[in-house]
Amino acid sequence: MTLELISREPQQLRYPRPVLFVHGAWHGAWCWDRGFLDRFARNGFSAHAVSLRGHGASAGRSRLRWNTLSDYADDVAEAASHLSAPPVLVGHSMGGATVQKLLERAAAPAAVLMASMPPSGVWRVALDILRHRPVAFARMNLRMSLMPVVETPALVRRAFFSDAMPDAQVADYAACMQDESYRAFLGMLALELPRPKRVSTPMLVIGAGQDTIFLPAQVAETARAYGTEPVMFPDMAHDMMLEPGWEAVADRIMAWLEAREAAA
């Protein structure tokens, strides 16, 4: 499987481990390449973002519908194997679910879950779509396609962005959205839920106060499952790597990683 990997290397390495970013549903590695990767590299981190199979410029688009979370975890492991050392893993949304599944079978130096799917899965957001957009929910299941959730800029804003995001940027990001695996959606409902008791990797859990996909209570649930306290950004929506103020999120992650390294 040929996977897209976007990389930024620092002029002077300050942090000894590479950082590998994993995107969520409907996205690709591109979402980390709008500021996050460069900010990490400018601060001395070796920063990399992978597009999971069927996403971005990675191979496998024709079989996207049937990808599982385990397939995606394999992709992250494959991308990590090409880096200079075992990386810190940063997963957003479905990427957070993917990171959790990978960590069940292989530890990492550290991991960050950003607006991540909680261990209980995506039942709440699925029911929300059914309640408020029943036609889209029916189309999604009849076509085995998740595209009806993000097919217009207005829907993209509703799912991912706060009112502070300019319309032009929402339109730009909406043009980058793509379909997502129906099989992975079923995995996030029930078939492949994370098992936190199998994970020993140190974890930072970050959430967005204006997130309409994974609510603050679910971020708290995720943090409890991994024995930590959540870090919340109250004025941000789901796409924390793209929202206004994303720099503070990146800086918080880097500070946590540097503090862990100093303590070690």
C-alpha cells in the first residue's frame, strides 16, 4: 500500500522523537499541512502526516468503502516504520480512534488524542444525524457512503468549524473533503471500539468546547478511560488543527511533549 507522507524537518532538532499526525474521517494529511507541520518543525520537531489508505494521495481509493479501523492502524504502523525512530502519535477524531486501536497492540513513546472518538464510539453523533437530518442518514446508509454528511460548505461548517471561521476558508476546506469508509463507520459504532485497558502509552487528551461531533462530556470520558484529565479549548470547534487559534493547540502539545522529555 503506497501511502502519502507529508514531512517537515527542523533546521535544528530539539525534540528527539518524530511526531506522526493522523487525520480523521473525510480528511487527509493535507489538514496538518495548513500550519501544524510547519509550526512543529520551526520549534525543533520532526513532523510528519500520513494519509490513510484511500485518502489524499494514498493508494486504495477504489476500496475506500471497505476499510476497517484495523486497516487504518496498519497504515499508521507502516508510516511509522519509515521514520527515524518510533514516533509520538497524534490522532484527530477518527484518527484518534485509529491511534487507540494501534496502541492496543504496540506502545508508542506518547500519544495525543485531539477531539477524538471516545471508547464508547460514535453512537451519539449517528443518532444526532438521524434526528436532525433523516434524509441524509437514509442516503448515507443506502449508498454505504458518508459523503452526505459533508457534501456542502454549510454542512462542513456545521460539522467541523465555529462561527469564527471565515466563509472563504470553510469553502476551501470543504473542497478538500472526501468520502469515508462505511465499514470504518460500522467499526466506530460497535465492531472495533477501543479497549483502553490494553493501552499503556502516556496520553494527552484534548477537546474543543464548541465541538458538535464529540462533546466535552465525551472528551472527559476519553480522558478518564486513559487515567488523565482533559485539556479543553472552550472557543474551538472540531477541526482544532484548522480553527482560528490552532497555534495554541499546537503549542500545548509541544509543551506537554517537552515536559515529559525533561522529566524523563
